[in-house]
Amino acid sequence: MAPDSEFANASFGKPDFDVVVVGSGFAGLYLLHKLRELGFSAKALEAAGDVGGTWYWNRYPGARCDIMSIDYSYSFDPDLETEWQWSEKYATQPEILRYLQHVAAKHDLRRDIAFETRVESATWDKDSSRWLIRTNRGAEITCRYYVMAAGCLSKPKEPEIEGCDCFRGEVYYTSRWPHRGVDFTAKRVAVIGTGSSGIQSIPLIAAQAKQLTVFQRTPNFSIPAHNGPIPTHRLADYERDRASYRERGRWSRFGVPVELSQIGAMQVSEDERRARYEAVWEAGELVGIGLAFNDIILNPKSNETLCEFIRGKIRTIVTNPETAEALCPTDHYVATKRACLDTNYYETYNLGHVRLVDLRKTPLARITETGIDTTIETFEFDAIVYATGFDAMTGPIVAVNITGRNGVTLRDRWAAGPLTYLGLMTTGFPNFFAVTGPGSPSVLSNMTVSIEQHVDWICNCLKDLRDENLEVIEPTATAEAGWVQHVNDCANITLFPTANSWYMGANVPGKPRVFLPYIGGTDAYRTACNEVVARGYLGFVRSGSGQRRVNDGVIRRLQPDVQMLLEAMSALNLPPLEEMSPEAARAFSSELSAVRPPGPEVGEIVDGVLPGAGGDLDYRLYRPATAGPHRVVVYFHGGGWVLGSHDSDDPFCRDLCVRSNAVFVSVNYRHAPEHCFPAAADDAFAAVRWIGDHLETLGGVPGPLVVCGWSAGGNLAAVVCQMARAAGGPNICGQVLVAPVTDCDFSRPSYTENGVDYVLTKPLMNWFWDHYADPANRTDPKASPLRANDLSGLPRALVVTAEFDPLRDEGAAYAEAMASAGVEVKHLPCRGQIHTSLTAVDMILSGAGARAEISAAIRQFFHQVEDLVMRDN
Ligand code: FAD
Ligand code: NAP
């Protein structure tokens, strides 16, 4: 953070404008309007000759929106909704441009815009708390606040092809199309690039040109737009109550008011899956993918079913099988690169004068004076069209030389990827805002909704500063780091990072590979932004007039899927377990278990019975599908010694069995209050002994075992290791304790911090202990293994703790105590997880990393044994 003096001693001069805005597209226009409405003086600087932004520049044939026009439009002016009628489902570029020109005229916005004025640099002057803006026209303008509404897709990418400048024919860029239009009649034309711009323009260029050759490096997934009148059901929904329609859009996942599917693609039959995909194909809407299934961008198997469906369509439409195959994407999951909407794209390749050149097979060598050379062929053209895309999201921002505190440039600060708080601001650059900046939903949403939300947030923020007699705002380093982490956490549970997309910066050579937008949803994002304000601008330092208000903190600390699960549970208003009888609680938790995803397939599952300390115990054995025999892990379920069974932890055991390639034997034990302490511990020990003696009968490798358990089961696994040490066997080579109970003491900070909101609560832990052990027994190491006088000589251990778990600190304390006693221990603290999330296979995807580490530790425990055996031999 900047030293205090930089805020406290600032002297506030009067700048030329309160706010300078860069850009006059959807964002810049609404900003000007809103700022004016709030009484701020503002000036917009625009490189183009008029308003429109994207829709000013991208005038190529076929350019249209790919979000329905009734959604892809402003909502801030209710009159606009009635005075402007969209002529089609997806309006053309000229119509959208006319719309923006209409808005500019209606609200008299042009008078505050300087056109053909490119901002080249912006420098923060800490002494006057002002930004100094320099333009290509030599002007110097000062302002208190500098807002870049410069667009996410406004800086064309260099084509980086050798010989680009040599070509003597006509050269066009889809992103800078001539205003006069282009006539390709009787011309031999090349198009390089098959993203959305290429896919929209190719059919129309083909309709004019004598000959069209498309140079494709990567095929994209495209579905037909079925453009025409706005679908009647949507129009009716919109016209019924426009205000509520818009409000639903604001609070939807992608900024479009449609109900997303609640079901995964692998949860339905193949016929139903196909029927849903046919419906997506017929609907001609990108959000249709989310309407079909809820896991297309999460689950590779689900995604592949849609990929194959689209490939099937391509093969049916395109008559030349070789061309069809070349058009089938195979290197990325659908939607991980922006999917396209087209009109007659694939059909165009059936025309005799259209040819596809697959650059994967015959790479582009160079542009020549007369055409294009690939590695095997020479082509001659009259015109070349580059549809090669943009340096997206960060490109337009760092194209301006922005210098913040202490002479640090934004280009340098973002050298390894953008760092923002909420995608709105960045530390070290006070009073600098970006509309739809990296780290916000932006390009993964209906942009008009995201733009309005950002503009509203920024303007309200400036108003709040003014109302509170403050002038400078800047995010704290902690808040920013927390948000960047959250953005990455969201991306990392999806398939997006697997693609070489412009979302990842992968299309621009040398650009850091970082997922740029926020995939948590426009609804979740809006909630976070609102919460930041409601909590007194959490994560910001605000200062002025001798005041300095620091409100440090992180807005989202839970893993995104954990947060969603908690919200879903809270909406269900489930009764607290501790208010039920043990029987009712058991029945309730069994009901919950029955509706979860089942976990992965294993090679074999065998149910059996083994002798416990007080009678027979049920067990369930999971065998990997690989050739055996396998090493054996004994597993104990969670449930506070009162609830649970091998059923309740079934998906977790399947998952660990597959990942660690070991047999898992999940043993039931006697439950309290019917059988109190030490029944469970004695059963667990008896089970481990019996299994140790019957390894070969169970199809296992003779030798040592690993014990593993979650929660109360983690407690039993720890206790068993201590009992085995005292008894001189059985031979245990590793213990895995997942969120274990290790102590009866509730005074550690994690009980205070996490005792209420995260499923396992302090009252519930009390209920468990009250049923399991009398207060007098609780300090016995067989109940509280942390209380053992000596922890030396225990098996190697992995202790896994969850950040938002009341048991976090006692787990960590046990790991520490064992390490102090000389035991080889690894402690795995799981950021953003709760007590129950690590075992929630296929529900909490962010827990998969921990499960992979647990399995790696199990393999490692066994390898160490095998290494010892080999050394001894
Ligand atoms: P822009 O419209 O990009 O405007 C930014 C303006 O800032 C530009 O006019 C630019 O000249 C100016 N500028 C930038 N840097 C400077 C500088 N240094 N100095 C002065 N001026 C500068 N999104 C959707 O949600 N749905 C769609 O259907 C859709 N279709 C699209 C189609 C195309 C062809 C493209 C390229 C993008 C599309 N997008 C779509 C994304 C689209 O960019 C946004 O929807 C929206 O138009 C962005 O508005 P904006 O005002 O934020 O930025
Ligand atoms: P894009 O999606 O990045 O596509 C660029 C294309 O050019 C890709 O096929 C790329 O291949 C190719 N390319 C780039 N450099 C190349 C090179 N040196 N040699 C050969 N091929 C090269 O860009 P875009 O089509 O302009 O679209 C960008 C975004 O704008 C879209 O994703 C969308 O968000 C928005 N958009 C929307 C619409 C709409 O339908 N409303 C229309 C246009 C744009 P690789 O994939 O191999 O890099």
C-alpha cells in the first residue's frame, strides 16, 4: 500500500473536468449521460470519427450481434424501450450503429465528446490528486477521475504473418472496415481467420466474389443463428413487463433472462441429450447451451457430447468429407473459445468457388506481392481480408501509457497478467476505473448489462465520495489479491483454461496466459459489487479533506462452488441436525446422500462383514479397475460418531480408490448414543487388525496398510494409529486425516470464526460430543488424540484441513504436534473449503485438487514401503 502521507497531504486543485472518459461506445455514452445526470463535469475522448465503438469500426459484411437485440440494448432509459423497435432477432451492424447514434442525439451527448482524439498517456499527479491526460492532438487535460470505457475488443491484433506489408492488392481488416463498403464482385478473395468475424463475413463475401479461399488455423464451433423475427415467446415475455424482464436479465448468469438448466448432460439418456441439443441448434442462441445442461463448461465428458453433436451437424451439412473434417474442431471444448452464431456458414463450403485451406496441414508461409504462400502452394488474390481478432481486454487499456503512484506504469504492473479489484480498479492507480475490465464478467455476458452495471457502480461510487467529502479511492493490495484469486478459482473449476483462446490471452504472441474475464456469473458478480458498497467500500482506501478511511478485506474467500452450495442450502432452509433425534438426523442425512452424484465407476464393489470389538461390522470394499493385487486402505466415514455409513461416504471412497489405485475398505462402526465412547474406537482398531490379517483374502498386497478417515472418521484413523503403536501392530505405513476431530476443546479461533455459517456448526459439534462421550472421557486420547502424552513413532501422516471449518485449528494443531514429535507429517490446508466440501465428489469441483493430493500421498506412503523393501533386498 502507498504510505499514509500520499493520501493525507494531498492538496486538491481544480481539474479541467471531474471525469475524463475514454471511448464513446455503449459504455462511454451511458457514462456521459449518467455523470451529467449526477452533476459531474465530464469529457469523452474518442479515437473514432463518431459514436458507436465496436459498431462504428466493425462494418464488415454480415456483422451482427450474437445476443438477441431485445437483450443487447440499453435498459437505463425506459422510453427507449418503446421508441426503438428492433427489426430482427439479431440486428445488423448498421442498425445497432443507428441505435447508438439515436441515443447520442436523444441525450445530446456529442457535445461532450472529442472525436478523432486518441488518448496516448495518463499520469497520476499525487500532489494535486489529478490525472493528466495527453492525446494525439497534443492536448493536455486534467481530471479527478479517469475512466477507460475503451472496450474489450477495440484493439485489433497484429496479424503477425511474414510479408503482410508486401501485398499489392486490396487489404481489409474486419475490425477497421471502410465506411464506403467494399465490392468483391469478380474478385479473387482470401479470408484469414475463422472466429466470429470470419464466420459472419465469409458467406456474404462468397456471395459476391468470383473465388473465395478461407485460410483456417483453428476451426470453431458455430450454430445457426436462425435470424429473422424476434422469437414470439421472448418478445411476449419482454413486452409483458419490460422493467421486470430487464431486472431478471440483470440478475441472471449471463445477462439474459432465461432459466438455465439444473441438470448435467450425463444425467439423462442419450436420446434426451440429443433432443436437447437439437433444441439448442434450432433455437439459434448462444445461451441455449446453458439452457440444455448445467455442466457443459465444467465436465469434459458432458462437453464432448455437445462437441460431437455439432461435429455431426457439420459432417451432415458439408458435402466434401475432407472439408467437413477440417471444419470440425477437435482441439478445444465447445464454449471455451467463444462459440459463433452463423447464417449459412458451413453451407458456404458446398459452393464450387469456395475453398478451405487447413493451415494445420499446410501452414501459412508468407504474404507475397500477389497473394499468399502456404508451405506447399502459391495462391494469387485481388483482395485479402484479415479476420484475425483483437488484443482483447487488456490490449486497449495498456495501449495507453498509464502511470500511477511512484512512477509505476500499468503496463509494467500487469506484465504477468492484469491485477484488478472487481475488474474495476487496480492498486497503485487511484481514481482510475475500467468499464468491463479484466476480472469482471464483461465478454462472458451480455455486454450491455455488464456495461450498465459498471457505469452505475462507478457513478454511484463517485457520488458517495462527493457526498462524504472524499476525493480519492484506491483498492487495497489485500482486496485486489483476494479478487484475483477468486477470479482464478472460478476459472479453474471450468474447462476455460484448457483452450488457446483470446479469453486466455493465447491469441497474442508473448501475452501472459491468464484467464481474463470473470466466469462466476453476472448475478454473483453484481452481488459481490453491491456487497462491497454495503460493507462500507470493503477493500478500498478512500481519502480527502484530511480524512483517510481504510476498509481492508477480501470480499470472496470461499471457493465459488462452495459459496454456491451454501447459498443453495440456505435457500432450502434445512432444519438444524442438532435439533433432531439421532434417528431423525440419520434418516435425514441418508435422504441427502441419496440425491448426490454417485462418484466415479470403480472396478468392483463388494459388501461384507468383519468382526468388530462388540459384534459384526459391515464393510464395503472398492477395488480399482486396474490389474491387482492392490495395496489396501482402511477408511472410516464421518458423521460425528452418530451418523453416516459406508453409503454416506461412498462417492468419496470411489474417488480415492480410482485416484490412488488402491483397494478401499470402508468400515462401519458402532454409533453413539446407542454405543458410546470407546465403542467406535475399539471397532475401528478391531477392523484394521482383521483387515491386516486378511489382506490376501481381500485381494490386497500383503504388507502395511494406510488408514484414512474424514471428520469423526479422521478421529478414528488417528486413534487407531495410536492404538496400533501401543499394541505393536498392525503395520500401518500412513494415516490420512481429513478435517479430523482431534480434541474436545472448543476454544480455538476456528470455532469462533467458523462456528455458525459453514454447515458443521459449533452447536452441532456439541451435539456430537454429547452423544459420543461423557465430559470425563473426552480428554482420553482415544477420544481426543491430540491429548496423547507422546506422539512419537506414529505412521507418516497427511492432515487435511478446511479454511472455513470449526475443526481447522485442532487439525492443524495435531499436524504440528506430530511433527514436533518427529513424525513425518504433511499439512494440507484447503483454502476456501468448508468441513463438508472436500468429500463432495462431483459437486464441489474445487475440492478435486485436495483429493488428488490425498491420493498422491497414499501412493507415496506405499511407495516408501516398497522402496524400503527393495533396499532391504
Ligand atoms: P467499444 O464499443 O469497443 O468502444 C470503445 C471505444 O473506445 C472505441 O470506439 C475506441 O475507438 C475507443 N478507444 C479505445 N481506446 C482509445 C484511446 N486510447 N483513445 C480514444 N479512444 C479510444 N457483445 C455482446 O454482448 N453481444 C454481441 O452480440 C456482441 N457482438 C460483437 C460483435 C463484434 C464484431 C465485436 C468486435 C464485439 C461484439 N461484442 C458483443 C462485444 C462489444 O465490444 C460490446 O458488446 C460493446 O459494444 C462494447 O462497448 P464499449 O463501449 O465497452 O466498447
Ligand atoms: P477471433 O475470434 O480471435 O478469431 C480470429 C481468427 O483469426 C481465428 O480463427 C484465429 O485462429 C485466426 N488468426 C489469428 N491470427 C492468425 C494468423 N497469424 N494466421 C492465421 N490465422 C490467424 O476474432 P474475431 O473473429 O474478430 O472475434 C473476436 C470476438 O469478437 C468474438 O469472439 C466475439 O466475442 C466478438 N465478435 C462477435 C461477433 C458476433 O457474432 N456478434 C462477431 C465478431 C466478433 P486461431 O484460433 O488459431 O488463433
